[in-house]
Amino acid sequence: MALIDSSGFAHVRLTVTDIDRSKSFYDQVFGWPVAIDASDSVDEPGVTESAEKFYGGVVYQTPQGTLFGLRPVGSDRFDSTRTGLDHISFTVTDRAALGAAAAALGEAGIPHGDVVDLTDAGIAILSFQDPDDINVELTAPLS
């Protein structure tokens, strides 16, 4: 028996080195509505340590109803081989949407991998990197 009965994620927040650059990237790629934007205050004293001021970051409302946030931090670069985050994955409707996403990313000059079928998992994926080299993956069901 589980200790906690949870229905899933409420939000995820990534740490980023340049809030303006990352915000522009995620605005361009996903275009989700902004729920909270405190990025204009990022340079004010104490903001990057203040949860009440959302650390000078931005929070998006995803179509799923979950929240996706960006938090500005120091200059450390992302490393998926260190403890913490390996990658983040967002769903799309089907494999055709992955093909369309690959084309759109290419037209925008955003490098990306190929659409890969992971048949044992019943999904297809498309990967690309955000400005801090965090692996962003799009996932679609194969059926």
C-alpha cells in the first residue's frame, strides 16, 4: 500500500542560467499562456531567493492543467549525468504531431533528433535541447 495517494504532477520547475533567453525559447516552442511572470524583477535584491516572488522566474499553464516553471540560478550548466533531472518530456497527440514538431523546430533553426519509435514502451519520441542543454522530449503514443 502506498503512503500517499497522489494523482500526478502539479508542477515542474527547471533551473536556468538566463531567464530571458529561456523564456523566449519556451515561448517560441510551446506558446503556453503565462500564469505568473516575475522575470522583470530578477535583478532586484533578494528576488532570486524569494519563493513569494517566484525567484524571478516564470510559470506557464500547460493545456493539461499542470504548471511548468523556469527559475533563474547561477551559471552552472545542466548535466544529465548528475543527480537531479535527466530530461523532461511533454506529450503530443500522435506520431504525426511529432513529425510536424520536427519540421517546425527545423524551420525555426532549433536542432533536434529524429523521431524514434520505442515499440516496447508503445511510444515515439523526438528530442531537442533547450538553451541550457536540458533535454526536452516530445512523446506520442504509437497506436
